[in-house]
Amino acid sequence: MGVYADDTVDLASRVLQRITKDYISIAFYSAYLYHSSTTLSEEISSIWSQTWRTGKVLFLFIRYGVILLVAQSILGMELRIQTVLSPQVCRGLYLSNNVVLRATGIASEMVVLLCLHALLGAKKRYLALLMTLYTGLTLGGLIPQYKYLGEISDASLISTFDRELGYACTWAVIPSDDAIQKLNATEYIAVVKSACTSALAIAVFYLRYRSQRGSLIRVVRRDSGLCIVLLTSTIRLGNAATNAFCPESTSYIPIAIFRGLQNIVVPILACRLLFNVRQRTAETSEMVVSTILFDPPIYLDDMSGDEGDLTEKSLKLNAARYSGLGRLEADEV
């Protein structure tokens, strides 16, 4: 009886883990789809009219890359769909899901780094240093994962456990010790990269606001971009730390939550950051965006003849040094 009781407890624990992670994922996916639908008009007015520069490319890639990620999960990668897919289809879903996941993550990090670069004065030496460190840590974290992903993506025929619960795929391959060791090393590299980004964001925040005499609430409302950068960096650091130091068997709930925060909330924050740098006010203190990410600002009142002719004021704004989150008030020029 003791053996059967242990088997029952183990089975119940496995079912609870799978269902709990499903509901956590559904909550994050629903939030993202709701956010995407409610901000579509803002996207059309702020982003679609832009030419294909860095900001527009990053925004659309992040925005619709995550939608593709959600679709892959719903169609059998993660959630229960009460059907069975072949091992070849499951392997393709797994590999494409991981490619999209890592690509959208890198794009979100690029948004944060470019905004930090703007806050540092948009100097080329800072950009070169940021990109060198980021590229080295990113490649150091991705290349060792190749063997692990190649082994773990091999799907087998659907198991009785997964079929009864309604899942479409079974990944029953146990990776080799060498692949696991390399994966563990990449998790520590991810912690270092996230810690560096967080430290940089905190340093920039301190340097920007150390002499600020206004109300903290007014500062936060005026330049919420830095708060988004700090929150994004904190989420990435928390996710990297839970992956590196928390065993999934006992900490599956915080791990699932941090993964949802990184895979869904961080892209939302990155898109929100891009929205913010395109934001304009209707008053005389109109905010214009840095040319690092988007088009130079054009004032309709200053247009003469053809819409492509820029006045001296517009050209001056284009060449000006930008303060804040890559933005400059028009009356400061």
C-alpha cells in the first residue's frame, strides 16, 4: 500500500504542477492579448506612420513576435488542446518557440540599452562599450545552450499522462550531463548580464536625479521611461536568479511567474517605452523624440510648400543634444 500511496502522491503533485503552470501562462497570455488590442489605435497613430528605422523595427518585432509566441503555446507547445501532434511537429514547435522567445528577449533588451545610451548623452563611445559587453554576454549565454536545446527538443510519442491531461506533445528525453552543465553555466551568465544591466540603470537613474529638487512624484510622472528601464532590469535579474538558484521541482510557481514576467511583461514594457519616446503634448512645451530611434521631429506649422521641406527650426531640433529619455522640449532650443 505504501508504494501505491507514494505513486498517487507523486502523480497528484505532477498534475498540480502542470495545471498551475497552465493557469499562470493563461493569465499572462490573456493580459498580453488584452494590452495589444487596447493599444492598437495608439500603435497605428504613433508607430505605423514612421519610416523603417530602429525604433519601428524593434517595436513591431517585439509586438508581433510575442503574439507568435502566444499562438505557438496555445497550439500545442504548452497548453492543453485535447489533441495529439506528431513528434516531428512537436520538435518544430519547440525549436521555433525558443528562437522567437530569445529573439524577442534580445530585442527588448536592445530597447533598454538604446534608451540608456540616450540618457548617457548619445555618445558613440558609450554605445560601443554597451554593445561590446552586451554582445559578449549574450553570445556567451546562447552558444552553450545549443547542445541542450538540440537534445531536449526531441519529442517522443505521446505518453499516457500527457494524453489523458489533454496535452499535444511529450518531451521525455533526459539531456546528457554535459548539456546540463553547459545550461547551468549559461544561467549564471544570465545572472551576470542582468545584474550589469540593473547596475547601469541604477547608476543612470542616480546621475540623472541626484540634483533633482522637485517632487519625486513629479519626476516619475515626467520621465517614466527610467522607471520602466529599472523595472525591466529587475524582472530580468529576478528571472535569471530563480532559474539559476531555485530547483524547479519545489519552486515551480515563482519560476513560472518570473518566466511570464520576462516573456510577456518585459516586451510590454519595452513597447511602452517606445510609445513614451514618441509621445507628444499639445502645449508649447511639446516633447520631441531623439533621432536615435525614430524620425526627426517635424512641425506642421513650420512646413513651407512641399511637406518634405524642413525649416531651420526643424533642422536645429534634429541636430540638438537631447536630454531626458532621448527627448528635448521645443522651447529649450
